[in-house]
Amino acid sequence: MEPKPEEAESVGAATATGSHEQELDRWRQASGADLIEIPTVEVPDALTPVQKAMLARQARRSVEGKTLTEVEEAREEARRVYRLVSKVVLDEEDQARMAAAVVTLDTLDEVLEELRPSDAVPRR
């Protein structure tokens, strides 16, 4: 949705001077609170490429011979697991669970793509 000209002008005037840091300072003073900065840390992959490949094979095997509906149900279960483990990632074991859930979910998405009929008609 496009802003009205007067709204854009108002925002432009408000942001023409000052900075993000000044706005944070203003909020700190107004609330009496200090903002905590959490350092970011580069997290290495929790699973090796071999482990990811093995999990992908397991996910594929778990749905071999299943109907589209059964694969969709398996994918929804994988999504529930992903949602559960993505809420709290505290240590390396949690990171491995998260990575495994992502591999399973991605693999089942691929299987569903393969099972679903293509809308495109092949040309000769």
C-alpha cells in the first residue's frame, strides 16, 4: 500500500535528522532501561555432509511406496518436529536436532515435488 503524500512527508521530515543510535538513546532515557547487546557467534554446521546425506536417505526410505497423502502427512509430522526443535536451540545436541529436522523436511518436500503431477505438458 502506498503512503499518502502527507504521510511520506511526515516520515521524511522525522528521519531527515538524527540517527538510529540517537533514537535508541532516547528510548533508553525514556524507559530508564539499558539495551543488552548479545554478541553473535559463527555456529559451524552441526551435521557433516555425510550425516545430512544419510538423514536424507532415511527420510526418502521412510516414505517409499507411500501415497501422496501419506507423504504429505509425513511431511507435516517433520514440520511439527522442526517447529518444536526450532524454538529452543541451546547446545550442540539441539543444533544437531535442528539440522536433522531441516534435512528431513527438505527431503520430504523434494519427494512431494516428485510425486505431485506436473501442470506442464511436455512438448514434442
